[in-house]
Amino acid sequence: MKPVADDTITSDPVDAPQTAAGASSGERFIDDYLSYLLSHAAHLVAREFHAHVESMGFSVPVWRVLATLSDGDGLPVGDLARKTLYKQPTLTRIIDRLEADDIVSRAADAGDRRRVRIYITGKGRELVSRLLLDAKRHEAAILKGYSETEVALLKEALRMLIARSGGRSL
């Protein structure tokens, strides 16, 4: 980066005026920072529904696990950890509690008997079925006013960002 006459900083290859904080003139850094925008949006979208989840007697971690397993196909613990955004030791404790309550079960993977897959039980599917419907209604309310095309573009952009960012580190 190189200073310019009006105390802004420019960086090669883009020489657009920037403040010392890095945002374009007149904006705060976080107003254009992707990580902040994604986190802020996720918080706004999730907070109301998470309160609903808790009012129904579920914790958010249990909701994430059951929603992720709701299709019934089962997942290896590592894949489930990645999808639910929990570290494996944390997820294992959640699974242990859910298994004790007959909400999930463990079974050897048919393709590799050394791997264990986690499945939702009938009881678990019953417990989460109402919340799945509520989640879809909540999503519809959040997206009200957006066209089908805008919704599809938003979701595709997020899927692409996730796919392209997977495993990237500083």
C-alpha cells in the first residue's frame, strides 16, 4: 500500500481511494467486510428461529444435529461435525445424549465397517418434524419480498462461497 496526497491509502493492483481502515470513502471497514456481513446476516436470520427452537424445548446444537440428519441417510461423525459446525468432541457429547434418549443411533458404515454413521431414529424424526416445517415457514418470512430468482441467486452464491472457501486458512 502507498500513501497518497489526501492521507488515504491505495493498494496495488486496485488504486481506488480507501481510508486507513480499508473501506471505501464514507464507510466503516465492517460495512464492506465479507466476514462481518455474513456473520451479521446469519445472526439476524437465526436469532428469532433459535429462540423458537429453545421455546420448543430443544437446544440449538440438538436442532442442528437433528435437522442435518432429518433426511435419514445417516452421516459419519466427521461429516456431521462439519455440517453442524461443531468440533468432533463437542458433537460426540451431543450424540451420546441423543443416543441415550433413543433420538439418534450409531451403526457401522456398510462400505467401511471401521467408520460409524449417525442416524436419526423414528422418535428423533417425530421430534424434529414440526421444527422442520417451522424452519421453512421462517425462511419464507425472511425471504418475503425477494423474487424466486433472487432467492436462487443468493443461495447459489452462498453455496459457491462455501465450496470455494472450504478448508482455506490464512
